[in-house]
Amino acid sequence: MIAKQGNQLTVQEVGIKSDLMPPMTLEVTWSGQGFAINSISFPNGKHSMKISFKPGVSMGPSDATGQETKFELEVADHQKAMEGTVSGGGSADHAEFSLRATSPTWAKAKVVKSTLTYSTTGYKIESK
């Protein structure tokens, strides 16, 4: 955790030393029993990427599946490079989500399915 303001946390990966990709930064809201991801970013100047969720994507053992939220993808200087919805939810040790684009037109047929597995020692993200 690199910053905290009330229940808003900024979390950044550690141990990442790569010229290809900067450490991932998460902006989250902590509820006491779980958290909601507000954004995921890879800040790197003109090669940056950020995906924002409104409302935040809830994670944690008490979150029911079926939630839906909106996402917006920024790539470098291109705000709203892609927009769409995220649906899914979590359990005690993992969460499964589907991202569906609503714009641009070429991306509407694409669905990205992601699984986030977490434990007390870390996490793993897989997307297909």
C-alpha cells in the first residue's frame, strides 16, 4: 500500500523491474470485509493504460455474483478508448468476471473472461 485516505487505498505491485511494463497500481475502497476496485493502471507516460470502474467492482467473500458495473479504458492520451460493462462476482478465494465492450464498434463482439484468485500471500489474474 502506497497511500491511504479514509477507506480509499492505493496499492502498487512490488518487486516488478521491467522495461516493458511498470508496476500495476490499484485504487480500491475498503469496506472492512472486502474491497471494491475503482481502477487498475499501468502508469508509464505515453505508454500508460488505465481501466476505471463505476461503481467499483466489489471483491470479497460476501459479494454475490451477478453484479454489473461500467468500465472505461484509457490508453495514453486516449480517454474512453473503450467502454463497456463488467459482470460477475467473488467468493472466499476467487472472483470471475466478464468484460463486454459497448464501444468502439469493432470491440462489441469481444468478451474477455477474467479470473482473479487471491490468498493471504498474493493474487493471480488470468484472462481469456
